[in-house]
Amino acid sequence: MMRIYLRLRKFTRKMDKVYELRNCEIKVRLDEGLIRVYSDKGLWCYLDNNIRLRTLELAKFIKIDYQKEVNKTLMISESSLMVEIWAHVYSDYFGLLIKRHLKIKWVQNLLQKGIERAEIIDCGEKKFDSNRWVWDFLSHFEQIISLFLPKNISNKNLKN
């Protein structure tokens, strides 16, 4: 059985948190109806192995913590959270990878804009997130999607 080691500390605001899962620090912000996860080195480290299992663990943990902090159930399925996290993390990853190897200035500028959008993963309930339906739909294919996700992305040293 796998264990999750957690160290939780709050920073700056009441709902801004750092979860330490498997020796990786994952930054999350909880707002009513919305969670924000940051695609940074800590999240990438966490997703290096067992991507599907670890993303599910993270989604479950976020939902439990949200319930505790906001005193409401987050109305986003775990699968929908997983797929949205992957979309951002791996868009960020592929954008940085291409930017590193393709040295055309206008392409790099365009990629940078996409990378900046991918770095902040805003997952909102339907009333706050107009594209929640996309992630809900794609969540039906999360098992298949997970087969195509690259492993060990933090080893590429694309994030500081």
C-alpha cells in the first residue's frame, strides 16, 4: 500500500496552502467554488511517477481539504479535476520543451503567453467556470489519456 506523507502549512492568505505530498510541495488556493493549483516544480515532481494514481490522490485530498475549509462539497468530480490538471501541466511542459529547442523569436513569444496561462490551473464549479463541461466530458477518457502522459517531467529541468 502506498502512503501519502503530508505536511500542510498555510501561507499569506487563509485559503492559500502548500501541501507536501511525497516530499513534493504543491501550491493550492481554495476559494468558494474554485480551486487553483500551480503548475510548478513541486507539482511536476509529484507527477513524475504513477501519474494517474497521484493525480487522483491530489484531487481527493483537495476535495477533502476544500470541504473542511469552505464547509461545502466542491462540485467538481475527481476525474474532471485530474484531466484539467493534466491539460495545464502538460501544455506547460510541451510549451517549455518546444521553446527550449525552437529559437524563433515570435514563436517563443507566442509560446510564452501559452505557458503563462498553463501555469495557473483554475478549476471552478460550473457556475464559475464556463468550460467545466469540457473537463467533465474529457473525464470519461481519463484512463486512456493517462496512458499518453510523459513521465519524469521534472527531470527535464524546464522549471526553476
